[in-house]
Amino acid sequence: MYKILCLLTLISFTACGQGTTKASSTKINKMESSKSSQNPYYNPSQKEATVVPDSVWQQILSPEVYRVAREKGTERPFTSPFEESKEVGTYHCIACGNALFKSNAKFNSGCGWPSFFEPITKSALIYTPDNTHGMTRTEVQCGKCKSHLGHVFEDGPPPTGLRYCINGVVLTIEK
Ligand SMILES: [Zn+2]
């Protein structure tokens, strides 16, 4: 069932004209350009909502992170170093620092994007219906800064049966 949905996602991705070429050579990617030290809004200990205009985000985030996080883009599949990473820690929103997923909720879906079966807390995420690309999906956004993260599907493993399919570029890990 994963595979069918993954295939659909890939098809829609191709439909966007962005191609599905594997790009392992570009693996270690844009994270360097959006280090938290250059982003005054990256603050894991601040719990209040981070409300920042997109015009400001555009100056802070790298172009690829901005495209995914603020324009609901999708990173090319199989390009995130987090996809197969087994690093232990907590995944945070790269824009605001909100804690999103624990590494022990990560699993290998083979889908091309980092996948998790549950968020760190319910309120870490915002869920919104997404009917674009001829599909009925549920978009997940950061619960603190509303950056687009990815989608959640009901074909994940136990115990939740959910698969949070998340763009790696919007994640950073704290060990
Ligand atoms: Zn955020």
C-alpha cells in the first residue's frame, strides 16, 4: 500500500515538472545555508507561535527550504540525508526550532522522504485537508510557525498505522 501511494506521490511530483531523478550526489544539501545561528527565529525553548511574514522568511531561509516550507513545495525524493539516517535525537522544524518527531518514531518507508509513525506531541503539528494534484491528502504543518512539512497517510506501521512523510530540508536534528 505504501508503494502505491508513493508511486502516486512520485507521479504527482513528475506532473509538477520537477523530475524524479535520484540525486545522491547532492545529498548533503542546503542545511549549511540555514544554520540556526543565522536564523533569529530558530528557538526550541520558545513555545509561543512564531509569526513571521514570508518576505522575512525569504531572507532567512535558503531558497530550497523557503520553497518547501513557505510555498508548500516538495523536495526531490531520495535526496534527503535524513531519509535513511539512523541518528538518535529529536527532529526540529528548521525554521522555528519546534520539536516535531523523535528519532525512535522514524521508520524506513522506502518512499523517498523521511518517514515517522507519530509526532512528538499532538500539538506539534497542524493538520489541513489538501486536495491538490487530484489526490485527497492531509497536509502537515509546523504547529509553531506553520511551515509546510509534508503529508500524513494512513498506511504506516504499528502502533499508529500512520506515515508522516516529511521533507527532509525542513528538518534539523538535535542530539
Ligand atoms: Zn516551525
